[in-house]
Amino acid sequence: MTSRRVLVGTLSLGLVVGLVVGSAGSSLFESPAGARNGVEIPSESLVTATGTGCSATVDTGGWVGQQPIHDVMAVSFNDTIAHEATVIDVNATLESGADGNYFLRIETSLDRAASAKKGSPPDDCQPRTTIDAAVTVPRDYDTITVVIDGETVTTIENDGSSFARYRPVNGTA
């Protein structure tokens, strides 16, 4: 008899807790205002990756792409640069300018310690680094100008399209 009361009490308690959590659940576990399907998409962000190697012939150049995602525009950038050092450091920043204009500034510098450890490149090797960057900006941005070591590489313009677009760095969409 006691086990039956415990069982009924446990079921009743479970039912009450379920009703309380169920009715308040949407407000208790609500996603942040900018979230889509539980994932918050920042209005401005930057992620970069690099890879350094060498080749007898280096194909420099790359591509840029834009993909609208809800209230933001995801913009991807890829470029390969040739340099003399065997190892370089790459640092990137995303700066917002006036009136929806952004600057993706990429600075490279010699990594003296790593280059000294690695040594000089072979005669048939041209050191190169591929830079990949992904940024999110508000969907109504005007331009993103990509600058590497003080030199403008490309400017990405927002044409208001709701489709993904890709093009060569030095080309047009």
C-alpha cells in the first residue's frame, strides 16, 4: 500500500512539474533575440585561417563570396600571396567605417624565430601563404574593402541580392 502511495505521489508530482515547465518553458528556455534555430548569428564577426607552403610555381589570387543568412551577410575571402620568408604571421581585423562601409585589414609580418628554425627555402621553392577569412556584417552593408599590408586587394559591394554570389578576387560577379 505504501509503495502504491509513493507511486501515485511521484506521478502526481511529475504531472505538476511537467505542467509548470511546459507552460513556462518557452519563456524559460528562450533563445537570444538574434538567434535562429537556437544559434545566435553575430551581426559582425571575423574568423581567419592560414596555410603556408612552397611551390615552384605559385598561383596567387583567390575568390570572394557573399551569402545572405537571415539578418546578416556572410562574406568569405580567399587569397594566396607569395613572399620571401619561409614563415609569416598573419593578423586580421574587421573595422566598421561610416555609412555601412567595412574594412577587412590583413597585416603580414616575418616570423623571425620560426623562419630561422625552418631555414631558407630551397631554390625551387617560392614561399606562399593562403589566407581564408569569413566575416559577418549587417545585411544592409554597402562595401567591404579588403586591404593586405596597406594595399587594397578588392572591394566587395552589396548589390542587395538574396542569392549567394562568388567571384575571383580581381574579377566581377
